[in-house]
Amino acid sequence: MEDLIKKVAGHIAAAKHLVALTGAGISVESGIPPFRGKGGLWEKFDPMEVGHIQSFMRNPEKVWRLLISEMRDVLVSAKPNAGHLGLARLEELGILKTVITQNVDGLHQMAGSRDVVEFHGNFAWLRCMDCGSREQTVDIDLSQMPPKCGCGGIYRHECVFFGEMIPPKELDRSQIAASTCDLMLVVGCSAVVQPAAFMPVIAKQSGAMVIEINPEPTPLTGTTSTILVKGKAGKAMREITAEVERIIAAKRQQ
Ligand code: OAD
């Protein structure tokens, strides 16, 4: 494992334009459950029942009660872990240019990452479905279900539901980032939800190397990605970032 960490750090230190694609796995060590796999949200809820826009339109109260109220406390109190902090450090070092995240938790920005594309939107803000006015999730009164705006319209999160398009600006920026990077790091992403899972494919087709960090292999492993660091994002990123810093310091002394 130590050799693999050194190898990955070597690729990162040599990269001119690193882009990261992150999924729910990077936030697991911050106490946020993933969607799939053991302990995942979709073990508890049917994604088509609570995660689809048509279910929300049919019965917003149910979706608010089942999913959103439960997630609010978890998301509002979560703090970045070594995975997020490692990526922010790589940006500070001038290597990492963009983080494309499928997560709606805002933890990359909290860790200090500046160029973050929120592919599936964010949980921090709500929007009235009638008048479009915005409100912070943390400020919303949950005694009324579903929460409503002063105009009487129902609030929804600025998250992308199943059945909705990816916001064009985010999709565009992600495709540009994927096609211009020379290395893509895919962290904590099951790579089964499209079009996010296609970003590493675009990177590979554009000539970039793709490296994954995940305790489990994914559909990208061995096909699109050439290296899988099999482990948790926090530990792996802490070790990789420390090694990248060592390589850079050694180069400066030469
Ligand atoms: P998933 O829940 O599908 O997958 C989480 C991935 O993280 C899996 O591959 C796990 O093996 C891995 N994992 C678990 N613990 C980890 C850890 N400590 N460190 C690193 N990896 C770990 O999450 P996503 O791939 O993000 O969509 O799911 C994609 C989309 O599916 C989400 O954005 C959401 C969901 O439905 C929408 O909300 C539209």
C-alpha cells in the first residue's frame, strides 16, 4: 500500500492539471451516509419514492418528512474530513484545478476548495417553487410540512432530483474540466449514476490518467481507471497529500 500511495503521489505531483470527481464516499468519514451499499440511504428508502422529482411533485410532504428532515441535522452539523482537506491542499499547491462533486453537503467549500462544481446542486439553499425566492435550509421552520414561502408556494432544495436535468452551467463546466485535465482523481464515487459517471470516461478519452480512491472496485476500475487505491478517502488522501508535499519540497531543494 505504501508503494501505491507513493506512486499515486508521484503522478499527482507531476500533473499539470488535476481534476477531482467526488461522490458520497468522501463524506462518509464526516458522518454522512452514502446512498448505496451497507448503511446507505437507499437501503432505508426507495430512491424512486423519495428521490424522484415526480414523487416530490405528487407528495412533497412525504419527501420532506422522510428524507429531507432526517438529512438536515446530519448535513448541517457535518464537518470536512481529511479527504476534503487533502483536495483543498492540492488546490492550494496549484496542482488541483477543479473539484466536480456529486455531493450536496458543501464540505469541499468548507474545507477551503475554491473551484467546486456542484453537479447535483446543494442542500444549503431552498427555492420557492412558485415565486423562486431563496431561503437557507438552516433557517427553515420545519413545524409546517412541507415548508412554505410567504407567497404560499412550497420550498424545494436546490438539489437535483432523479428525473431532472443537470444544471447546464455545471454540466458544461464539468465536461470542460474533464476534457482538459491530465489526471482525474475519482474519490468515493460508485460511478453508477449518469451523467456524472461519464466524466472520468471523457477524461480518459481526452488522454488523461484516471485514479480511483474507494474501498470497493467500481465499473470504472481497470477499464477507465488504471489505479485503484483501495481504502477510505480520509486516510488515503492524508497519506497521498503528505507524500505530494514531500516530493515538492525535495524538488525545491534540488
Ligand atoms: P454512492 O452511495 O452510490 O457510492 C458511494 C461510494 O463511496 C461507493 O463506491 C463506496 O464504495 C464508496 N465509499 C464508502 N465509504 C467510503 C470512504 N470512507 N471513502 C471512500 N469511498 C467510500 O454515492 P455516489 O457515487 O456519490 O444522486 O452516488 C451518486 C449519486 O447517486 C448521488 O449524487 C445521488 C445518488 O442518487 C442524486 O442525488 C441525483
